[in-house]
Amino acid sequence: MQRLKEHLNPKNNLNDILDDAYEEALQSENFKKFVSKIKLKREELRKYTSLLEESEREYNNCQNCKGILECKNKLKGFAYLPKVTNSTLEFSYKSCKYKKKMDKDNKYHENTYAYNIPEEIKNASMKKIYKTDKARYATIIWLTDFIKKYKKDSHQKGLYLCGNFGSGKTYLIAAMLNELAKDGVKSAIIFWPEYLNDLKSSFNSPIKTEFKTKYNTVKKAPLLLIDDIGAESVTPWARDEILCPILQYRMDEKLPTFFTSNLDLKALETHLSITSKGDEIIKAGRIISRIKQLTEYQELISKNLRQ
């Protein structure tokens, strides 16, 4: 009768199941070594056999890993590991040394507001720029000099860089901004056509601060790159109520401003003068005047790096 009661006792059955599972897991030398480092009694450890097996696998993956790209764990760059807290076992994800280094190396990204910019541009580096084309030398030298000058005096002129499609204009300037971001300098990089579209959409947003935040972030950024100006559809609103006040503010505050474009300044002036209301040469001229006040001018005619 006593044996029957024990057989029917769910508590005893559960203990047997926990014991069997834990005993089976201990057949693995890696598992045995792993749990031997945890300062808890067997009665407590056996409650977590499946989780401990998972932790042991991820821990051993980390021991043999040579880089975050080779990570075999469920969450790349992390291991699911146990920790004893008040005599109880708790599990959490801990970042590995490679993930910590990557986070440290990429921390400068926090200093850059990038709107609709591809990852390649976000990660642009002065060390990785393409240098075999002599046509790029003048721009590389200018940007290198700007870094040195800016560290001494932040009130510098930016650059209006125009040239053929795929010549690397945006990458070069973004690389320079990223270099300064590593020293804590904040900047904004915006793809101008999409930024205008998004800004217009947020103008009537129920979130009243959305438009103002997006606008002021760009307007007041210590360093600003307006990418691909001249590719947008020109409207009086975009030109006179958005672009002009941004440029005026940055001119007054002496904030370095950069532009990339497929158009030279003369072609940009023509582009900005044509709206649905007809030719508006004077208003376009005001924009060009401000760009000239804010920047030095260079052309970059180089091989198409996107081919």
C-alpha cells in the first residue's frame, strides 16, 4: 500500500523526473564542469537542467569563438548565463568581449543624427576611403584640414561638393563627420528629398512636437550635411519656409554646413527657381547667396564607385 501511494504521489514522480534529467545531463563532461562552478546544491540545480544545458552550450560556443561574425548563439554577441542570487539561480543574457568592443567602437554613432542614410554611409571611415583616384585628392585634403581646423575653432566654412553620380561625395563628407563624432562632436546627415517629404507629412501630425523636433534637430546641428540637394521637387514651401530659414540660422550662428549635389551652383539656382508658380529667380538667388556664405566650393569628377 505504501509503495502504491509513493507511485501515485506526483511530488515523488516529479523528483524522479528531475533527478533522471539532471543525471543524464551530467553524462556530458562539459556540463559537469560547467555546473561544478555554480555554488548551489544539487537539489536546486536539478530544477533548471534544460536551462543549464542551454547555458552550457552557449558558454562553450563563446570559448571557441573568434569573432562576433562567427557567433553561434541564439542572440548574436550574447550568452545566456546563470547567476546565483539569494540562493536562487537566475538566467540572463550577457554580452561577450567582441560585442562589448563593437559597442565601444560604434559609440560615436550616438553623436550623429542620420535620416534615410544607408548603413555604408553611417559607417563611413576616413581610413577606408578610396584613394587610388587622384581626382579625389583635393577633397580628401580639404576634409582632413577641416578636422584639424574645427578642433581649434568650430566656426568654419563647410563644403559644397558637386560631381557625378557615384563619385563618393556623401561617403567622403560622412567619413569626416564620423571622425569628429569620435571626439564627441554632434552632426546631422540628411537625404534632402526624403527629409522634406517626411517633414511635410509630420507638419499635420497629431503629435505637435514631431515637426518641430525634426526641423530643429537639423537646423541647430553643430555640423550638418544636406545630401543630394537639387534632387528634390521644388516647392515654395520647401525652399522659402524650410531651406532658407535653416541656412539663415546656420549662417548667423556660424555653424559649418555641407552639401552634396549632382548640380553645380548655377544649375542648382536654376533648379530652385522653377516651381509650380513659375520662375522665381530672386528667391532662388537668395538660397545660392547663403550657400556661398556658408561653404567653399569643389567639384569631384571621379569614377562611378557604385558600378
